[in-house]
Amino acid sequence: DAISAEIDNIDGLSPEVRDRSQVLANGLNWNTNVNGVGPDYPYVRNWPIEHGAMFTDQDVKSLGKVCVVGKTVVDQLFPNEDPIGQTLRIRNLPFRILGVLSVKGFSIFGSDEDDVVLIPYTSHMRRVSRRTNISMIRIQAASADKIDLVKTSVEDLLTQRRRGREPDFTVRTQEELATA
């Protein structure tokens, strides 16, 4: 919230919490990535919703039991069916499917990017994983020439919030990640 409120030149932001979990639907089950994210996640990741819609800020605030799924999850749990409006269960909690992500394919590391269920990060933290901390925040700078400024501003804000304690965070740009 502080990053969104206090830092300029940000075009999108999404907290993220990740886990693998069994999901169930239609009498079928599948082990997949269950990622708790914010509504800006598809924009920040440049990963449009192909069908349906993304969940909203209100879903985040209300710990909504809603989700968006990748194509692999659709293929495994809803073969030859439209999953929009249907329910899948994560740790025995029902989540209503609002949307399907466009096909992304495999990452450079060989993992299936489409094998994913996205839920509000608050729902993930409070209902699914019982975590108290997010693991990552993805930020989209307003423009390429603002990336370094946004990075420095985020580092400064997080350092200030630590109030003299050792930093327990790293801020990296896509360029830094690509060359690592």
C-alpha cells in the first residue's frame, strides 16, 4: 500500500505469494501453481486475460474466493468445457473461475507457465496458506526511462520502513534478472 501511495511513476503493482497445491473440479484433480496476486498482475506480467475477466480490488479486500486459470489447468480439469463461472476447490475451499489467461507456453527454465491458478493474494494468505508475508511485489514502471528511479524509490521506502533494521529485501529490474 505504501509503495502505491508514496511512489510516483508506477503504472501497475502486484503483490505475489506462490505455492503448489492440489486443485479439484469435475471429479478431477491436478497439482498446480496457486499464486496469490493483485488485480494488476496480468498487466504487470504482460499476460492478458483471453476469456472472462480478472478479479478486482474489491475481491482482494473481501478475501474473495474467485480465480483466474491458465490453459493447462483448463485442459486438465475442464476438458472440452467453458470453465468460466465454474468452481474449483483449493484446499477444500470453493473458488469461482472468472477468467482464463492467454497461452504463455514454457518459461526459459522449462516450466509450464500456463499451469497456474491466480487468486487474490489476501485470499491466499488468509484462507489458503496462512502466511503473514508476501514473497514478491511486481512493479511496472510508467516508462522505461523511469525504471531506475522507481527502483531507487522502492529501495529507499523499504529501507525507511525497516527503521534501521537490516534489509530483508532485494529490488531487481528485469534487466538485472536477465543478466543474472
